[in-house]
Amino acid sequence: MTDRGLERSPVGSVRAQMNGPLPRDPFEILDELGHRPPYWVANPGDVDGYWVVTRYADAVALLQDVENFSSTRAHIPIQSQMETPMIPIETDPPETQRIRKLLMARMTAAQALKLEPRMRELAAGIIAGFRDRGSCDAVLEFARVYPIAVFLEFFGLPPERGEEFRAHAHRFLRKFDPQDWKAIRAIVEEQVQAKRRGSGEDLLSAIATSELDGVPLELPMAVNLASTVFLGGLETLPSNLGWSLRHLATDPDARERIAARPERIPAALEELLRLYSVANPLRRAVRDLEFRGARMRADDRIHVSLSSANRDPAEFGRGVHLDREPNRHLGFGAGPHRCVGSHLARRELRVALEEWHSAIPVYRIARDARITYQGPIYSMDSLPLEWDV
């Protein structure tokens, strides 16, 4: 049995340092830390600390247990400095389901499929810009450019302000500075006000003009909901795409198989989402309780490491299987907060990998590449790739 605050293990010390710049590949670090019952990370710079869940079965059980684990007041220690919550992330059922209904009709698989031609056009055009050069920084020139271009059109934001939007999201999701959250909300509020005067078909227009229980959505809630969706669309997907290209650049056999047979890409994509999950939700214990051998106190925060859970050998065995079926990974979470944009994300990633390998089937990490890493949303700062032309 583990008590809060009593464990001072090297594992907890390493975990406490996995924010900001990282000394090496974060997934290698997580594999070395392994999978164990929930443990406490003492971190004086983060209130007093938090529990970490790393096993697959534990993560699924906790995310589905909304009676004992709340999503409110759980996400960041500076939350008291934030004037507004992040909706629907910082809600609990049944409020969560009420708000998610505002998004679901625009986030279906059918809606994502309708966007595919435009996704292909954008991806192919971006790749053509560096294809004949024989090299590119796959993070800076593709993984951060293509998903954002798609998202800006889908969401209904001016493309000329794309980099400004991305920069705010990038800083906020790494430093959790309330000023960035305020800046994001100010930008979105300006756009919501404009959308309410129009009749657009984009997601932001739908949010701006939606009704909740038959009543027009109040402006503060519309802004908070749109701002949260905005954050979700601009950071995790570029990270996922970067990790996928890095993996395939270092696995020639796998790369050759999917380049020769693109119909294998959907299954390969699920395995890559499993291997390189970057979103790790937080929850708060509602009451004093025992969970999987950990004595948790009311209001303790819990870091649910999906990045670790998705690499748990008890669920997935050892090794990488790009044709794994079924693949019950938690790349999009589990429970009532499972990612509402999963259909869109899957379609974007599939198109990206298909267009890339159609244009550049053989590539490698540049010989002089120096890759650096960041947390808490695990990502690479750059990924220099090269190929023969």
C-alpha cells in the first residue's frame, strides 16, 4: 500500500522533471520507468505533488470512474489564476455530455471524410514545396504546418493568423501561463462575435450560433468552448505526425511496406498512435479512497499517463506491430472525455502519411540532425529528414 507523500523514489524524481526541455526521447524514459501501481510524485514547485498512473488497466478504470475522479479543478495548479474553465475538459457528467453534443454533429467520421479532398490538396501542396530539395525539417515544415492549415479552415479562423494562434497554444500547453489563455480567449471572442453576425458552415460558426437546451449559448461559454477546441486542434496532432515520421524514418521495412501498399496505413496509424500518445489527462480524487493500492486523499490530483499505459506489455505485449488488430490503444483517451475530434484527427493523419509516402517513399534522418524534445505534451522541436532526388 502506497501513502501520499511517503514515496521518495528515483522514479518520482524523474517524473517530476518531464516538463519543459527533456534530455532525450521521452518515450525511452517512460519505458525505463516501467509500469507499476500508482505512485506519488513530490513536487514542491507544483503545489505539493500528484499521483501517476502508468498501467493500461488502471488508466481505463480511472478514466471511466466519474464517481470518484473528477475533471474539475484537476488540470493545473495555477487554475485559481484563470478566470474561466476549459470547457468541456473541466466538467463532469452529465454536464460533459450536454456540452459535447454541441460539437458531435460536426465531428463525425462522415464529416471528416468530406474534408479529405481539401486535406489532400493542402498536404500535397506543402510537400511539393520541399520535395525537390531533398531535405526538410519535418516538424517545422510539415507536421506543424499541414494540421494547422486543415484546422484553420475546418474551425473557421483566418489562415493569415495561423502562426499567432499556434504560438499561443504552444506556450500555454507547456508553461500554462494564464496570460496565454487570456490571449487565446480574446482572439476567439473576436471571431465568435463576427461569426454570430454571419452564416458560416465552419465549426466556430456552429459554436457561436448554437443552443443549449433550446437557449442560445451565452457568449462566455461559447468563447470558452471554442477556445478549448482551438487548443486541442493545434498542438497534439502536429506532435503525433512528427513522431510517426520519425518512427518510419528509422524503420525501413515498415516504411517500404506502407509505401508499397497504402491500404496498410490505417492499421499502421493506430499502432503509431499507441506508441506515441502525447496527451496525458489529469483527474482529482473526489474523496479519500484507495485505488489500486494507493491511499489517495480528497483533492489529490492524478496524472493519467496514457503515454505509458499505451506501452504497457501486460496489454500489448512486446514489440511494434503495424498490422495489430484489434488495437485498443488509449491515444484518444477513454470514458466520457474521450477525444471528440478523433475522427478528424485519424483522417488528417492518414492523408498526411499517404501523401508523404506517395511523394517521398524513401527518406532518413539527416546525418547531422540534433533532435531535442519537450514535455509535458511530448514533442520534438525539429526533425531534419533527407532523401535522394
